[in-house]
Amino acid sequence: MKKRWMLLLILILVLAACGKEEEETLLETDGTSTVYESEESLTHSMEGVTLKLDYTVNKVSAEPGELILEIKGTIENEYSQIVYYTPDFTIQTLEQDEIEQLSSSVENEQIMVNPQMETTFNVTYLIPQHIYDENKSLNMRVPAAFKEPESESSGDALGDFANWEIPIK
């Protein structure tokens, strides 16, 4: 009888371990695959503020024919006062077709960064399959940081916007 309980316990442990491995495999293969990843951070230096962006293009199998551009940004404030940044990037094809923003980790669309601090954020965009097929790169317009909240005045800007052509293949 003791032998049966021991075998049952071993069987339970083996089955429990199998379940964990399966769960980890599902997490590793969550239905997305990276088709392009930026090799270096894109850096936009402004007056006392540095913005660094890394991005990936992911194929999502849940929606065939759709790709996701995920931008991970870090804004570092070396300025002597609070600065405000709105990660509202304009992403377009060379023919000026806009790419739709899906989501942002910034709740009120503006980031307040204290002096000598840095903050990270994520923004995602949907790239339709036909746009991906027709383009090797996209244009990204990156806004400047500002001294005042909700400002768009050039007098409050800590630099200028940046334009980059980013490869997606």
C-alpha cells in the first residue's frame, strides 16, 4: 500500500512538472514573432533633455496580415526644472500615409519628468500588411520636450522636433 501511495505521489509530481513546462512554452510562443528590431537606440538630444527610442516590428498571428510597431522610449531630464513630454509620434510612409496608433503607456498623453530623473514609456502602432509589403522604411516625426505643461509654443520648447527614416525590414 505504501508503494502505491509513493507511485501516486511521483505521478502527481511528474504531471505537475509537465503542466508548468507547457505553460512556459505557451508564454514563450505567445503568437508573435519579431520581424525587425532596431540595432541601436535612436537618440534625440534637446536642451538638457535626451530621448532614446528602441523599436521592434512584430508579426501578430492572432490577426493575420497585421504587424505591430512597438516603440520603447526613455526620456532623461538633465535640465534644472520639470519638463513635459508628449510621446505623440507621427509615423508615415514615404507617400504620407499615416500609421494608426494603437496604445500608449502614458495615461494623460503627457509625461512630467522631474530634474535629474528619467522616465520610460511604450507606444504601439498598427502596420497593415500592404503597407509593410510596399515599404522598407517609415518616417517618424518626434516632438520636442517643453518647459510648460500642454505647451506648443516654440518659446517653451527645449529644442526642435526630429525626423527619422526608420527601417522596418
